[in-house]
Amino acid sequence: MEEEKPKEEQPEEPKEQSEIQKAQSVLNEMKAENDRFEKFLNKQEELQVNQMLSGRSDAGSNKPTKEQEDIKAARGLLKGTGFEDQLFPKNDNS
């Protein structure tokens, strides 16, 4: 009976090693993906910095300024009174 116990332990060691090997393999894959993702993030950050420093982050957009939005709102409130053109003359930019 004493001989049977060592035989039972022997099959467990290869199973433990195979589980360890699987875990090590998964760990290596995760490290590789993390490295790849880190490179991607660094590239994204570099692109954002270049875009901000080049002064073109909002260039080319037709987004009205706060002042233009306020004038448009005021003209809307005064519409029909005849004062909208006198107080806020319409120009080509608005």
C-alpha cells in the first residue's frame, strides 16, 4: 500500500507542470499584448500632441464662436420686431 501513494503523486506532478506551462504561456501572451497596446497608446498620444501643437486641432471646422451663437440667439429673440437688424447687423460671417 505504501508503494501506491508515490505512484499517485507522480501523475499529479506532470499535471501541475502542464498547468504551470499553460499559465506561463498565457502570461507571455498577455505581456506581448500589453506591449503592443502600449506602443499603440504611445503612438496615439504622439499624434494628439502633434495635432495640438500644429494648431490644426479645430482648423477647418465651421463651428461658430460663442459670440456668433449669442448674436444668433439674440436675433432670434428680436425677430419680427425690426430691431434685430439695427442692433445686430447681419454680416457674411454669421
